[in-house]
Amino acid sequence: TTDEHMLATVFGSLLNAIITHTENTCIRVSAKLYGKVVLFHLKEANRISSSAFASNLRQVQQLAEKIGGTVSISNNHGEATTIVFSFFNNLPAAA
């Protein structure tokens, strides 16, 4: 099963990377479920492009890969940054 602690670590690390490398911004978080695949979208209103931010994302990507997940990043016309964390959800359903 997917380790809940590792999921929390990856998600927390992504959010921390955005907070650390931005200032006075709006961060939107959403989640979508497609069958057994979960997509977390973190959208930041400004473009983030620093080597320190890229380094943080590489570290988070390595953590995500340990649970079979992926992390991707895109910039929308230089205005916004969107990070997507996706993973296969095989956690037991809540009772």
C-alpha cells in the first residue's frame, strides 16, 4: 500500500518549496481522483524559476518516485507556476 506518511512528506515538501521560494502570493491547491490515480495540483500565481527551487523539486521527485508517484512542473506564459503530484492510490477507504 502507499505509505500515508510518505504521501504527507511529499505533499508537505512541495508546499514548503513553493512557500520558501515565493513572497506575497496566492497558492491554490486542488486534488482530483481519476480511477485509482490521484492528482494534486499546486498553483502559484507567479512564475517560480530559481535553481534552488529546481533543486528542491528534484529532491521531492525522488521521494515521490519511492511510492510510485511523479512530480511535474509547468509555467503558464511566464505568469503562473503549476506543480502536479500524481500517484496511484491504493490506500484503504475510510470507514
